[in-house]
Amino acid sequence: MGPSEQLRFWAHELAAMATTGLEFATNEYDRDRFVRVRGIAEGLAGLASDARFTPDRPYLPDLGIVSPKTGCSIAAFDGDGRVALIKRADNGRWALPGGYAEVGSPPAMNALRELHEETGLDAAIERLVGVYDNREFGSVAAYQFYICLFRARITGGAPRPSAETTEVRLVDPDDLPEDMSALQRAMVVGAVANAPLAVFQ
């Protein structure tokens, strides 16, 4: 990858961080900073863009095509075959650790980061279990999203809650909590089955 391509990728990642920051900012000072960071990212992208990206078709806005959101989740198992589950702080339901993918990180790295942030556990990825479409499971979420689910083995850390999780448990997959969505249950089943072919809808 040449310097101009690298600069464009960094600019896109920086702009994505700023946009996410604006979504969660709680005061005007932070909002102003994120707006400025996004403007700097757009300027950097412009410096590194070729003639195809004109002022009427700038690099970063051109990437704003509406598309399903992408999530990365992880089914991390301990040596006894128990899977790590979180109780979400936002809706109080049980789920596998996971969240929206961040620009600049590959899917597996996103999943491992979510695991550590939400549970305090570390793991090693074993394989991709599949890609799940929330619409196929009766989701009432405002958006359609695809979840890349990875199977992993726990390698360290200690279970602890976080700002996003009120509880973390290692659970026998045959004894899942009742308050789990159909999508979350299907992902656990897929991870336990560990079939040779990836799941998809």
C-alpha cells in the first residue's frame, strides 16, 4: 500500500472515530472537538485523493452509502465447555459479547476487543462460525445488521462487569438464561455445533 492509500485509510478511520464520538458525546466541548477532528480527516483525505474524487464528489462523503450495519460477536468457551455471556446494561438481556465493528480493525480483532471490554476475558479465535442477519430472527431493532460470529477459547483474564455489562457469567450452553433473544440463542447453538461450513442466511 502506497503512502496516499494509507493516508486515505487513516483519514477514514479518524472520521469514523469522530462520527462515533459525536454519537455519544455528552457536552458541547466534546462535540466541537469531534466536529473538528472529522473536518481534519476530510482535509487529509482530500490531500491524498486522486482526480476521481473532485470537490463535488469528496472522498469521505462518498463512502456514506446506506448499508446494513456490521457487528462482531464472540462465543468464547472455557476448558469445561462453558460459554461467556453478558447481561447487557442497555436492555437487561443476556447475550454473547459483541458490538458494532470499528473502522480500521478486522472483524476478528473487533470481536476480541468486545470480549475484553465487556467481560475482562481474553481469548484466541478458533474460527468464524457464520454471519447472521438480525431480520431473520424477528429482531425489533431499528436497523438491519449482520453479525460476524467467531468461536474462541478463553486464554486468560477474569470475568468482571463493565459500563456496557452488569453481569458476566460462564454458562453451560444447555442451560442458557431465559431472557435471550432468538438470534442470540441461534448463535450459541451455531458455536456449539461448530459445523465445518459457516452459517449464513
